[in-house]
Amino acid sequence: MKKLLVLFLLCSQWAFADSKLTGVIQKVEVGDYYHLIIKDAKGKEHNLFVGDHKSFDPLVAKPTAYKGKKVRVQWHSVEKDIPEAGGKMKIDEATSIEFLAK
């Protein structure tokens, strides 16, 4: 039983770990929430809700200044209450950002 509990804890930690995405900011949409649109190296666009981590402060202060900048973003899928969308929904949320040199 103890081995099963340890295995469960290890798997649950892995399941809730953040994913990493490296790419170029295409745009930052500003509305009820900030959305970060990033294009990865394969050309796929990712739309992420911007979280409240302090690393986003420069982006929120001047959203248009970061278009075309290379970034590494940590993100996860999470269920959040979005009243404007009518309640709970699953979203992809950026949890932190690092600005990279090209």
C-alpha cells in the first residue's frame, strides 16, 4: 500500500507540472483578460491566458512593445471560473515568462 501511495504522489506531481513553450510573441490581446499569442518553432500558434506572476508585469505595462520578442513561457491547463464566459472553463494559462535574446 505504501508503494502505491508513493507512486500516486509521484504521478500526480507530474500530472500537474507546468509545461514549457519557447516561441515568438505574435501579439498580446487585451480585453477582460490578457491573452498571449505565441508561435513556436514549428509554426503553431498557442493562445494562453496571462497569469498573475510578477514576470508578466513588463508585458502588461506595454503589451505592444513585446511583439516579435522571443520568450520561454511556463504554462498549464487549469479549470477556472470565467464569469464573462458563463462560469467554469478549462483554459491554458501562462504561469511565468522569460524574455530571451534572439
